[in-house]
Amino acid sequence: MKMQKIKKLLSYYKPYKKDLFLDLFCSVIDSVSVTIFPVLVRYLTDDVINFEKDKAFQSLGMVALVALGLFFIIFLCQRYTEYQGIMLSTKVETDIKTELFEHFQKQDFSFFDEQKVGKLMSYITTDAYNLTTFIKEVPETLLDFIIRLSGAGIVLFLASPLFGAITFGILFIILCVAVRYVPKMQREIENARIIYSDLTSDLEESISGIKTVQAFTNEDLEISKFKDDMKIYLQTNDRQNKIKGTLMAVTEPILIGLIPITTIVAMFFILRGDFSMNDLLVFMLYADILIAPIFNVLALISGFNEGSVGFKRIFNILSIDSEIKNSKDAIKLEKVKGNIKFKDVSFIYKSGRKIFENLNLEIKAGEYVALVGPSGAGKSTLCNLIPRFYDVNKGEILIDDVPVKKIELKNLRKNIGFVRQDVVLFSGTIADNIRYGKLDATNEEIIQAAKDAYAHDFILDFEKGYNTYIGGRGARLSGGQKQRIAIARAFLKNSPILIFDEATSSLDNESEKFIQKSMEKLAKDRTTIVIAHRLSTIRNAKKILVLSGGNIAEEGTHEELLSKNGIYADLYNMQFSKNNSV
Ligand code: ATP
């Protein structure tokens, strides 16, 4: 597992090996250049001071030139690491985000039943960002630290082994203290990430449900829930910052005190004649060079924790493999007739809810079948099993006598058109949304589909017609209009099997008539399954299946089922008396 993780982490660098090499190379040159300055100072104060006047001025000029050259090299290196290096991490960030997005797109319905949208979004926003920062900062900062530490170490030990030992002793203590905080911080950061993603998901639910919130005048409730979430956010930050604060409180004074303390000790040795002022000056310059990267390493510890937590979370979510995949010997159906068979099908949701046991059912090619039954009987579930949105636990579903598990997934789903009650439209124009049914559709095809779905007239009523922007989730359209766009999409998709899942349930009579007409037009020569709550809408269906108790309890035409006086008759009479009493 550890090896797998390391491989995964390295794989993010792979496409950018050259960029990373250059970034690290510049970082090394930058660090080396910085450590040369004190050597120059030492040369001036130790050697040049004793030269003859002319030679001394000449050497001073040379040192100034070298210093200038070093400044220029540092400038070039900084420019590269601060621009290309940051672009490198942005490229890696976009790769990780794309990988996550592609991964989510391939997941099955069960995955989305278990994961909240806000949580998934926080992987792409926060975790991917933290991981990328970690990927760029860790090698750069560590390399800088190691080079400055070894450069300074060599010179310091050469100047005075005692001072070298004191300085490195202090640095060692600081690093030991800092490292001790790593697991503690990691735990807190991991908790915090779980809490933040819960908060994001609550926020997403509350904002996307704002119309319901306002309709129930529950704004105060939502604000109070949000305030509670913010309290948790504060507490989480409090714990995290306490650890960070303690770490900084312990290490910062030691670092700040490094120069004054060692100067006092150095003065003691200088007074005894064992150490020179020049040695002290060089020591101070090196101590100064060392302090900045130590602060960077300390800052990196929290960045490291955030990045490693981000990596762990991303690695875990990427390890979830969709259970619904193409089988090895998957085939493509060329011309689907649309015969659907359920053979001894049993299905249980992951939550443990058992829906079907040994369900047998046949819908012949071209048949128009209505599926009715009490709420929660499993009508939608049954339809979701056909395109393999969920896989059956036992038995099999066949299309034209081929088990759906043997049909290539894309091919299977291309052959099934779905129109649901909760139509999902995307922000964009009306034309874009109809085109969703067939991405390469021409404008003429889009208009024809809209005409077939009785949508053309209302579309032209908008000032910009087909180019009208419909807002997020089609907010600027009525329920009936959205439904007709969904049907236009299905016309474009032109699949031999059609499923209408309560497509007319939430519509008024006027819209329902339009949808009914367009549904019937669309259903012509296709196998059609219609789930309907309002039984009046399926009275004319040649075959009505009544689903109850996890199986087909009754089957027949409207009249036949009424005369049976069973579940269908009960459902129908209940609706009839309800409608009459309204
Ligand atoms: P309705 O007519 O009210 O839409 P339905 O007959 O279409 O109901 P389904 O939506 O198929 O019924 O649901 C059947 C049962 O499965 C219900 O009890 C429901 O709570 C449960 N169920 C539906 N979706 C899931 C899911 N994703 N995970 C777990 N249980 C689910």
C-alpha cells in the first residue's frame, strides 16, 4: 500500500520531469549562491584587509563584481522558481482536479448515494490544492534547507567547531520539537478536513435548496444551522491553531535567541582570545542564512501535514472503483429491437433495503407498458436496473436476449432514453440543452426535435429563441417547459427503448396534455415504459403492470385490472375519490 502511494505521488511529477528538474536546479543554484556571500565577507575581513592598498581596492572591486554576478544569478533563479515553478504546481493541480473529476464521472449510482455533492467538491477544491502545494514546496524547501545547512555547517565548523556544535545543537532541538508535533497536527488536520467537507456539503444543500427554504420561511433555521456549523469550524480551527501556535511559540524564541545567545558566548571566547570578531561576523551572516530556511521548514510542517492529508484523502477516493463496468467480453448491440426480460431478479440497495426477489417480467419490443404501484414499491428502481445504473444481486436482465452485463455500457445506455420528473438542465442556452441528447446534432435537428416535443412555439416566444440562456438548472423555465426540453432531448437521442419516470406527475392539466401528446409521438415504434402516479394518464396503455411486494402483482389493461378488484382497483378508486373530493 505504501509503495502504491509513493508510486501514485511520483506519477504526478512524471509529465513534468523537465520542468521539475529545472525548478530544483534553480533552487539549488539559488541556495548555493546565497551561501557564498558570507565567504566573500570573510575573504574581505580576513584577507583583503591585510592586502596592500592597491591590491586591496582591486580585490574589493572583484568581490563587488562577484557579488553583483551572484545577485543576478539569484534574480534569474528566483524568477524561474517563482514563475515557472508555481506554474508547474498549477499544472499538476489541474491534472489532479481533472483526474478526480474523471473519476467521479465514472462512478456508479451507489457511489453518489453514499457521497454528498459538497464533499466531492471539496476534494477538487481544497484537497487538490493542498496536495499540489505540498508537491511543489516539499522538494524545493527541503533542498534549500539541506544546501544552506551543509554550506553553513562546513564554514561554521571550520571557523569554530564549538560554535558549529552550539548552532547545530540548537537547530537539532528545534527540529526534534517540530517533528514531535507532526502526528498530532496531522490528526487535527485530518479531522478538520472531514469537518470542512461536511460544512461545504451543508452549505451546498442549503444554497441549492434556497427556494424550499424561502417557501417554508425557514431562513432563520438555515442561518442558525449555519452558525452551528461555524461554531464547529471555529472549534476545529482552535484545536489546529493551538498546536501550530505551541510549535511556533516553542521554536520561534529559540530561533530569535540564536544570534544574541551565541554572540554572548562568542564574546566570552573573544575576550579570552580564542575567537575573532571576524569569526563572529561570519557566524552571524551564516546564522542569518540558516534562520530563513528553518522558518520555511517549520511552515512546511503544517503545509506538509495539509498536503499529506490531502493526498491520503485523494488516494482513498481514487481507490474506490466503480462496481459497474464493462465485462471483458462486452459486446455492442447493432440494431436493438427493444425486448426486455427480467429473469429471477433480486435486488437489494447497499443500505440493506430489499426491493425485488425473483422478479420475472417480459416487455416485448415496441410495447407501451405502464408501471404502477404503491409509493416505494420499486418502480423507479426497476427502471434504473435496465441501463445498469445499479446491478442486480441475483438473476439477470436481458435486452433482445443478451444479458445487460454483457453489453458495452455506453452502447447499452445509448439505446435507452430516460425522461424523469426532476429534469436536469444545465446552464447554457435552450439549444445547448436540447443538443445534450445528441452532441453533433445540427440546428435543423434541434428545431425538429423541439417541434416534435411541442416545445418550438414556447421557445420562439423568448426574445432570443433557441439562444435563450436558461440559468442554473433551467431556473428561468417552467416545469412543463423543462419537461418538453427533456422530451426534445429524448427525440434527438432516438433510442429504441424509452423510460418515462413520472414525467407528467408535477404538471398542470394544460402542460400534461402537451407532454402526453409528445410522449405518445416519441413512443411510436419504441419499447416504452411509463411510470405514472396519475393513473388517468395511462388508462389507454395496452399493458399495465402493477408492482407490489417486490414483484408483479397484477397485469392487464385498465378495464381488466379494475374488474379484478385488486391493488390497481384500490389505487384507482383512491385517486378517483381524492380527485372528486378536491
Ligand atoms: P415512488 O412512486 O414514490 O416514486 P417507487 O415505486 O418509484 O416510489 P423507488 O423509488 O424505486 O420506489 O424506491 C423503492 C424503495 O427503495 C423505497 O423504499 C426507497 O426508500 C428505497 N430506495 C430508493 N432509492 C434508494 C437508494 N438509492 N438507496 C437506498 N434505498 C433506496
